[in-house]
Amino acid sequence: YFISDIVSPRGMATDGTFLYVTDADVVDGSFIGRVLKVDVSTLTALTDNDAIQIQDKEDDSLASASIQVGANPENILIVGTQAFVASTNDDNVSVIDLSSDTVTNTITVGEEPYGLAVDSPGGVPTTLYVSNVEGNTISIIDIASLTVVGTYP
């Protein structure tokens, strides 16, 4: 499948029902970063992989939400009912409530955040790690308070 109107896909994550794709596009003359919530449940594996089937996320009812986040969103990580999105140009991480498809918090981190990882001792997510490419640091975020509690090195 080729979803024709996902312009610049970068990171992807799934909550088991939807596929969340970080993307950047020009909308109404402005460059925006966004997360597209895509329902791919109707897309089944194609046999005889010799043709491309083009899908349109709006016309084919694949997109159920477009959530605006910081500039140049790269990676996305889903932790429980929240998604965390690293936006490299804004030096922040957007926190999305997946039940309402809204940004509930924006956390300032180091320069050009890119990679995301979570620590879940005993199965309980407690800490989010964010790699900051330009700053050559790792921001450490307490998930309960959504605050930066440390930076390494």
C-alpha cells in the first residue's frame, strides 16, 4: 500500500489499534509538525506483491486524527495511554493523550531531541529517556510528573 497524502513520514508507533505516524507538511501556507492517527485495520496483506495500491488517508477513511506537535517531529513512543513525540527543531517532547488526541503537555529538553526510550521496572513505566543529537546529551524525564529530572552527561 502507498498512502499518498502522508507527506514526510518519520517515526511510527502503534497502540495495538491505530498506527501513529510523525509527519511534516505545509498546511494553509505554514510548515507544521503533526502526528497522524491512522486506522490500518482495513488494509490486509496483498498477495502477488507486483502492484501498488494507492490509498488516501482522508478519502479512504484511514485518518481519524491529525494532532499538531512541534516542528520537525521525528520519533514517537507510546507509553500506556500517552504518546511522546520528539520535535527536533523546537527542542521539546510533546505529550499526547491518546483518548482525546490532544497535546496535554510540552516538555523542553536538550538540543534536537530524536530518540526515545522508556524504563519500566516491574512493568510500570517510570522514566523516559530522550537522546538530544545536537546537544550530545540524554534528557531524563519522570513520567509521573512529566518533568526533566536530569541530563546526562
